[in-house]
Amino acid sequence: MTQENLTSNIGIIRRIDDLGRIVIPKELRRFLNLKEGSPMEIFCDDEGIYLKPYNEEHIIISRLTNLETDIDELARFMDSDYDRKHIMELFKKLKAEMKRVTTVAAESDPNNK
């Protein structure tokens, strides 16, 4: 199976077993670098069910970005510019540390190899 076939809209038919499981074809697992135990995000809409490799780092960065916006809005109500700058400086340190931690965690995760 070529990369073009894997990324096309041609469906692969799989049956659901008695426990509700569906086997992801080996070719797709290789193409997406999915290993046994890889976390998957499952969501659905009116069109169907979707699977996507779960990327915790993106979730954390997104939440930190939202937190940054909230802190920025909160800081606007503070009395001094110093308070606002101090809060934003602390937030930037927190964000850098979170990125470092998620990078170290991702590098040590055997499912990412």
C-alpha cells in the first residue's frame, strides 16, 4: 500500500468485534507511527466517529495560551504596571517549564520511538 493510498479518501472496511473493538490496519499504524499503547483521541459528530493520535503537548500548550489570555485580562485590573509585568514574567517561566517537561516526557515515552 503506497502513501498516496493511505492518505486518500478510499475507506478500509473493518468489523467491530463483540467487545466493540476495531483493528487499525498495520499499514496505517506504521504510516502514523502508532505503537501498542499509543493514546488515541476519539470524537464524533453527525457524520461519524473519528480517531486521531492524542498529542498531550498540543493540549497543554493550548491550555497555557488560554491561561495567558486570562492572566493578561486579570492583570489589566491590577493597580500597577509592575504587578502586570511580574505576573506575565512568572507565566512565561511556567510556560517554558511546561514545554520542557512535555518534551522530556515525549522523548522518554517508549510509544514515541
